[in-house]
Amino acid sequence: MADGNAPAGATTIAQDQLRAYIERIERLEEEKAAIAADIKEVYAEAKGNGFDTKVMRKVISLRKKDQAERQEEEAVLELYLHALGMLG
């Protein structure tokens, strides 16, 4: 926001910058929505071909992590399952 003591030109520049940022964010949000719709379509296609989309989502989540992070997560999961008597 512009300072009350700022020259009129500075206020106009700040307003123009703000408008530009807002418009860029709006365009990116539109692109994000289009990509989300495309991803949803791919999952629907995979499901139609008999793939389990919940498992696919989990695989994608795991692929984003490095091996050490995955191993740590798996160890904690195993610990929790064991504590709950869900492992043999």
C-alpha cells in the first residue's frame, strides 16, 4: 500500500505492480485448475483400465521422497502398526 506522503507517481507505480502481481497469480491459478483437471482425467482413465488409483497416488507420493525419507517413514509406520498389534 502506498504511504500517504508518497508522490502520486510512486502510488501509481505501486498500484500497477500490485495489479500485475494479482493478474499473474490469477493466470497461474487458472493454469493450476486446468492441470488439476488433466490429472483427474488421467486417474479416471487409469481407473477405467483397472488400476487402483489410491495405490497410484501413494506410489507418486513415495516417488517424490528420497530413499532415506521413505525408509524412515516405513520404519515409523512399522513401529506404529506393531504398537497397535497389527503386525504378527
